[in-house]
Amino acid sequence: RERARGMASEGKDAAEKTGGVEGAMPPVAHACLLQVATFAVAEKEDKELYRRIVVSFSWRRQMPRLAITLGLEDEMDGN
């Protein structure tokens, strides 16, 4: 679990360096959220980042389920 937490942190840092999650490749963004959800390593301070990933790649079939798993259903109103 700690390894997954570290990998998620590295992914977040890499996304910020390359211009944000909106510029990330869809499979990479999806894999990042999937890892965070699977290993339950979501951080409260990263909730906005997770929301931005879900919104940016909402056309991917799995995003609504990942949003719910990460507890983002309240943040998704109106998006």
C-alpha cells in the first residue's frame, strides 16, 4: 500500500510538471486513478486533482465508477 501511495505521488508530481492532468495521456490518467482507488490511497488534499482527472477524461467508460469510489459524487454536481 505504501508503494502504491508513493507511485500515486510520483504520478501527481509528473502531471504537474507537464502542464497538469488535462495534458496527460488518457490511459496514464486512468491508471493513476485506478491505482489510487484500488489501494485506497486517496489523499484529501488531492481530491480536486482527482476531480479534474475525472472531468477531463469523463468520456472514458470507467470514470463515473472511479469518481464514486473516490468519494467525488458531491463534487461532480453540475459538471
